[in-house]
Amino acid sequence: MEYKYKAFISYRHLEPDMQAAEKLQKLLEAYKPPKSLGKTKENWRIFRDVSELQSSSDLSENIRNAVETSEFLIVICSPKYKESKWCLQELNRFRELHGNTNENIITLLVSGLPQESFPEELTYTEVTTTDENGNEVKVRMDVEPLAANITADSLKESMKKLNTEYLRIAAPLLGCDFNDLFQREKRREAARRRRIFGGVTGILSLISVISIASAVTINGKNVRIQEQNDQIKEQNTQIIAQNEQIEKKNTDLLVENAGHLAVESENLFSENSLIPAIQKAVEALPAQEEKPVIPEAEYALSRELGMYRHQQLVPRLALKHECSVEQLSFMGGGVTVVSQDATGVYFWDAVTGGLLKKITASDEEFASEKNGSANELTAVFDVSPDKTGTYFDKAGDPGSTRYEDSSVFNVVHTNYVHDVDADEPGTGGDVYIYNSDSTVWRLDGATGSIRWKSVLPEDAYLCNDIIFGEKSILRLYQDKTVLPGGSEIQGKNHYLDIIDRETGAQTAKAVISDLSDTSFGILLDIDFYDYRDGILYTYNDEKNEAQAFEIKDNALVSAGSVPAVFAEERSIHNVYMQFIGDEPIVISNEVSAFDLTSTFTRCENGLKAEKWSLTLPVNYFNNGRVFHFPAAECRQEHDILVALTNRHISFIDYETGKELRTIALDADIIDSSYGRNGVVMITDAGGREYVLPVAAYVTGNATDNDAMRVQTIDTAVSLCSYSRGKYVTSGDYSNTAYIQYTEENPMFTAIDAGEYMYVNSIPAVTDDGSLAAVYASYYPDGKYSNDVKVTRHFFIYSTAGGELTEIKALEDYSINAAAFTESGKLIVNAKEPNGDGGISTQDMTYIVDPSDGSVKNVEGVPAVVRSDMKFIPEGDSVYFLADSERNLVRVSADGSFGVWEQKAEDAITPDRKIVDAKYAVSGDRAAVLAESANEEFQYLEIYSFADSSTVSIDCDFSGDLGLAVRRIFWQDSDTVGVFFSNNTVSFFDAATGKRTVEVSLSGMGQEPVSVAPVTADTFAVLCRDSCIYEMNEKGMTDRSCRLDFSSEDKNSIRSYDSTNAARLETKPSSDGTHIYVVWDSDQAWLLDTERFAVRYRIDDFAAAPAHGDKVFINDRVFGKAGVFPIYTTKQLISTAWEYLRALGEG
């Protein structure tokens, strides 16, 4: 069989595994065996996947194909390797192809001990032999994997060892012995050194000969020296050229490597592996050593650190465990975080992240007398899901609503946050622990100190189970019989030892042997739930019956029973019981073929009777729980019962048992709680925290459904707990938990207009970024209603001192647009208040002097009519469309203005109008798409506002009635570009109007949406795949980059075609090698034009000065406006290291 790849490298995308895999690939592909070996090596192709696999349950097609077409499998072994299901799938698939043997599998041990790092599959082989009866049988034989070992105290030392250890892997690939290969390599290196020494000796001999010849022939000396000098100069020139080539190649390799690291960082971030993603991005950027800076790495790191977010929820404290975290929660009212791994139970300070206490199975207090070193501890966290008192508030402008459409919740509001105050309850109570002797301890959740301890009764021989009910702890045990010699054996009776959860005292004891005819029946057929208010609640699987008993004289007396309802007798079923006050809810969960159902039965106290029963198509077996909402507190006619599973939420009328609404989720629920006032709170596996108002799901109308998304966690989340504005999380099989909370970005300078003042927009900034225009609204008491008077205010903001100066003359004016001119004046278009709380329908244009706040009305300027107008600043003037976008107006800082529209004397209508707002300006000239007054024809022209002259653009629309102009732009001051509906871009000489070149966009493979200039020679084409493609007059340059959004829900590019081309803009930046690419006015990317790659993404973009190293944002969702710097690479790296060191990851 011909293989595509010589070897497939299977490894975890974590350090040091990742760096070892990368270096090994390069060493093997570059290796040339010694000629004396007699082995010829073709150009080996080594497959190494540089991206994390998607979160699916199986290998992707390209990975599977690579495994199947590889001759060898190289396994990078470490303790982390065995935890990856995808790595093990790669290994198992390769073994399947080789008869489930370890043939052609080579291992490289990078960390850990062999016994903890090698997958079990590599430690044995199956051989066929004959047993004593002469039958052929397969038996396992232990084998030692063929391994290279580069384990070391540091990553640097480990990589140094790889420089020779890789020969152990190259040898089987060549089909030779390692020792033979290693010795030949040593001989080849020795020969190489001898040649170098011989060459040096030869040169010295040559010099001696030349010296003697020079002494004999003085006259020829100068000639020879000159010739040698000429040769040396020529050699030096060649060496310099070679060094330049080597340096360029090294730089190219460094750039390529940095690019791979940036891609790996992006992939890790997309998989919610935030900390590894940051580490990988830092590795891609220069630290101490010389390394080129690539914008892709800066982009990855800035996004992961949230450098352009004014606030961000990220891990602030790392809680390191010895093994994978199994459970965790805030406890003691949020004072501590308590967690458990295989080695013990940890108590952490929730403020500092410091370890307060660790309890292990070997501690003297918790040790087992009977089980010795086999003792195990089990922790039970007392965490109530009732978080009544947790409130949420709408952020940002009180008069606005921000929401997204949702296939799950119908509508998701995005501008709500936790409103944490002193009355919000903290999460968690105490912690219960029991050991292998079934001794139970209650520990203070805030300190870890022991509150009480309960040992097994003296008559107990063996404890079979411990059940934690809401009110009691139930210990199921068998008694003992003492033989005459004093030894003890298992007795015949089963007992239930009932402990009060609060005090630890035994509240009752019952003989339960009569519940089943056999001892096994007691253990297998009877489930115990709780002992409360003098009644024991159980389920009898033999009778399919939930049963209640009173305990009298240690005997069980029947108090009531309710049958469990199952559709099919042979189905797989489980029964659960939860309590609403004194009423039990019996939940019968049934799995039959592909049907999953759960039946909820409300019963009277003591199971005396059934009140109602409801069957739902949900699987309560998966993390099921129910929440009760009293009608008076949630403001409903009846009480509401909400049932949650890992993928469903059901709303039930508690009085009637009627299903009101069931919604299916798109991700598993990781954490859930509720407030009795009518809210359900969930966090899903995607890290999204939602709040569901019960009232929105009980109306019977699905269009009333809505939810609030109050937070999104960027790290992997398989365990999560919330308390008073903080989260503690951990990912699958992770030995690190993180305490996360939101903090303000220290690099962000907020524009604070005052209490209850909310910034509407930042419509203008000066070219140097020293001043900005700020438009805000004042809401009395920060609230909005129909009878509240909202006033509007207009300010000039100084970035130097952070002061806001109000332009009093424009108080309560509605600002349509504003722009600073070259001379520093501010031109504003606004509508004045009409006196009755509204605004005038007529807009006016004003000139504001920022130095003294004076305002001058520019009389006679045509009205805009529209409120969504836009100013285009150019020099000391601004351009805008007026007269319902049919006319182009230029207003200058000196108060003069000009109009494009022409009207004959005594004419009522002008003789031409602008079509579809298509125009572009440069200096005092405007290129426009015009139409005659009678709409007979369209044409393109360049109009000069300086002298009213026009230049006709050479474009005839009469020959193609379907041809339309999508976009006009100035490529430079001498060239006009036009994007046409036939997917061509034409360039015209601005002086003559003649077409100079036409570029076809056909064949791009994507539908063009818009075009915009990038440099004097290139332009960008934006397509519906959200990528921009670089082009010049010859066509595509083969460079492109993707414009990512903070979430795909916000990516509106996919929804538009070329009729919306005006939504794309390019703006200059202070660095001549960068421009801003702006979409829809409020989403921007800083583009490195030399590499044609995005350096930074700026969400909530407001404005950026052309000659200032800062950018303004306005987050309308959370009501935050302000200024960010354009970060240097050094600032990024410094911030990253500071953050990683704070987590103990630096």
C-alpha cells in the first residue's frame, strides 16, 4: 500500500506536548540519513494537526483520512494524552488498521512517568496460544512500548534532548537499528569536523606558499594581493547576499511559525480554552529574542484579553488541584469555594483564592478503622437552589431595549446585568462528608470546622448505602451477630438509621427487613428518599409503588402509597421524589426504545392520594429538579411548578397539573437556581447565563417567551457556581478551577457625563483626537416612562483632562450629525425643541466654536429632512445629502455653503437629482450618480464646488438598462472608482473622466457586497462570507482576511448584498500602514495593509482620529462610552504576562 504520509503525530494541544510535536515534525522532515547506511530517504511528509478538534463525539473526516493514509503512528505520551478522547480515537483507529496490534506505533515520552503516560492499549498485545485443552485462545501479554524519552526538568532541556532522541523515531521509519544509525551519525559528524579542520590547514598552507612566492618575486606580490582582494570582495558580496537570503528565510520561518501559533491560539479560544489560548498567543509574539510581529497574533491576544472591552468577565484567581475537579460550589454563604477531586476536599478563600484547608482520607480525623489506606471520602454540598433576593437590572439607556431573536427563547434581551447589593444571598451552606466506615461529619461551609460527627450504630455490621434527604440523612445497614468466640458476622436484619441533618442526632431507627422477601431485594428494589415530619418516603420497584411509612417502636407502619405510572412494563425506568412543602412530587422516568418520558405526580402528604399526574417528553434522569413558585410571589393566578432536566424546562400549573410550556435548549444546563418572585436562572455548557421570567412562559402564547442573557463565560464550563457577582468554574477533566468576576479595563477612559446621563453617540472627533463631540440624554432618577421628561445635552469632551463642556445653546436639541473641520470648528446639524417636549421637524445647520462654546446658525442651508443623515468631513468643510437625499451640500467652517443641485430661474423643481445617495468626495470635488429631472437617463459626473465645473465620467447606462451603480469611491485624489451591479470595478481619471481600467470580480467564489480603497494601489472587496479580498488593477492578489464579529449573531454582512454597499467604509489611522475597516458605522477592524491582516477588532466603534493613537467606543447596551489606546505590542505582552502571573500560569 502506498501511504500519503510517512507518519501521523498524535498529541494533545497542550504544552509541552505541542512544542515537542512541532519540533519533531521539522526534524523528521528535514533529516537526511548517512550515505554509509545504505538507506535512501524519500521526502517524508509528517502529518501534524495544528488545530483543536471540534466538540464532536468523533474524529473529523480530514483527521481520519490522515490516520488511515499514514504508515506510522507517533504518539506523544504524557498524562494529559490519556484524558483526550480524540487522541485515543486516533490511536484506536490506527490499531484497527493494523489488526489491533501496536505494529508501526512509536512513542515519545515528554512528561510524567511511563505508567501514568502510556495509554493502556500500548502496554499489551494479544497473542494466540493453545490452552491445556488444546483450544486456541487469545491472551494478553504485557509489552514495553518502543519509546524515545525526552522528559526533563524544563521545557528547554526537554527540547535539547529531542535533538538526539528523534533518531530513535527516525530509525524504525528508515527500517534500521537505532544504535547503528546513532553510531553512523557520530562518525558523519566526526568526518564533517575533520573536513573543516583540513580546510583550515589547507588555507594555512596556501598562505605559506604565497608568502614564500612573495618573498622570491617581489614585483608579483602587489598583483597577487590585488587579485586576492578582488576575490575576497567578490566572496564577501556573495556571503552578504547569502546572509541576506538566510536572514530572509529565517524571518519567513519565524513569521510562518508565529502564524501557526496564532491559529492555534484562535482555535483554543474558540474551544473556550482561554488560558492556553493566551499562552499560545504570547508565544507567537516577540519577548526577549528577536522575532517579527504579526498582526494575527496581536489580534488573537487582544481579543482573548478583552483589550477593547470596557469590562470583561475573566478568570481572576486559579484554584489548583492535584487531580481533575469532580465537584465545586461556593459555600458558607459565598465565603468559601469548596471543591473535591480524587485526593480530597478543598476549602478556598473566595476573595483571595488561597487554600484554607484540605481534607484527605488519610487525615487522622477522617481515617477509616476498617479500610485503612483504601478509605475514601464522599462530600455532599448543602446548596439551596432558592436564590430569592438575586436581582437583575437593565444596563445602558433606560429608554432603549437591546435584544436578539432566539430559536430557543424567542427573544433574548442582552442589556441586563446582575444588580448585586448587600441583601443578595450568598450561595451554599455546610458540607457533609462520610468515609468508608460510613461515619458522617457536618462541616462549617465557611471554615471547614466540624459541627457534628455521627458514627454507625454499635449493632451495625455493614452500611449498604447513605442517602441525603432534604431533612434527614438515612443510613441503610445490616446488623451483626456475635459468635460465642467473640467474632462478628453479618446478621439477618436490615435497619435504617435516621439522622437529623441539622443536629446530627439520631431521630429514628427502623427495621426494614420486611420491605422485601430477600436481602438482595432490600438493596436492589427499595429506594429511600427522605424522612420528614415523622414519615419515611420510599419506592418499591417490585410493586411499582411509591410508599410512605410511619415508624412506631422501630417498625414501619404503612401511611400511604401511590402507584408509579409506566407506559411499558419492560422499559428502563427510575423513580425520583422531591417535596414542595409537605407534598411529595413523584417523578417516574421511563426510557423505551427511542422514547424518553417523565411522569410528574403531585401527591398529598404521606402519599395518601394522588392530586394530578402529567407526562412530559423529557428525561428527568439527566440532572432533573423542580422549582416551586407561590402564586402570590410570582404574581400568577396559580402556583407554578418548573421542572428542569439537562435539556428541557417545563412550566406546569401546580393547581391543575396542566403543562403550560416546555422548551428544548440547545446546550446542557450546568447550573440552575430560582427566585420565588418568578425567575429561573440557568448557566449552560456554552457559558451563557440566562434568566427566564416565569410570567413569559405561562400565557399559552409562545411569542410571549423571552429571556435575559446576563453573562457569557469565555472558559470551558462543565462545573459552575454563582454567588454575589462571582462565578467559580471548571472544565472537563481539568485540575484547575477559576474564580471569575467582572472588572473594568484599566486602559479604558470612560466619558462620564454625570449621574443619570446616558451617551447616545460620539458623532465627531478631531483629527488629532484631542476633542470629541458627545451627545447624551438625561433620565430623571435613571428611569424611563411615558410621563418622564428626557432632556438632550451636547458636550465637547477633552481627552487631555477628561473634562466635558456643555454647549448650552444646543440644550435639548436633537443632534442628527456633527463633524470637526480642519480649522477646529464643529459643524452640527440639529433639530430644535418645539416647546411641548417634542422636537421640530425642521433641521438646521450650526457652526460651533469649541474654544468658547459659541454657536452660529448657517442661514439658507437646505434641510436634510432625514434624521439618519451623515456628515463627510473634508478639509475645512463637511458634505451631506439634503432635500430627501436628492441634493449634495457643502458647508464650510467660515459659514459659507454650496449646493450641487441646479435649478433654472423660476423653475419649481431642479433639473437633476442624486440617485440612491451615491456619491463620494475628495477635496472640493464630488463624484456623483445623477439623474435628469424627468428621469430619462442617469449619468456619472465629477462636480467641483470650487468653480462649479463638471467632468463627465465615461459610462453609458443606455446600453445596459440593468446596469446599476453600487458604490462610488475615490481611490486617490486623481482616480474615481465605481462598483457596478455586474460585479466589475472601473477606475476613471478624475481630470478627463476617461475609464483607465476595469477589474472583474467574477470567479471570486463568493458574492461581493461592497468595495473600498485600501492603499493608493489596492482596494478591498467585501463578500458575504465576511472576508475582504485584496485586489488591484490586475485583479486578486491572493491575500484575504476574515472580519470576525464578537458573535455570529451580530454578523449582518451575510444578510446583505451589493445594494447595501454603502455600509462598508475605510478610514485612515495614525499609522500609515494601517486603516480602519468599518461596517455599519459601529463595528471596526484595524487592518495592517502590509500583511493585509486584522490587527485589532473594535466593537461598539464610535470614531477614530486620523492622526491620533486612540479610538472611541460607545457601548449602548451597557451605557459606556470612552476612549481606548491603540495598543503597542509591548503593552499587549506586558498585560498578558501580568494576567498569567496573577493566575500562577506565567
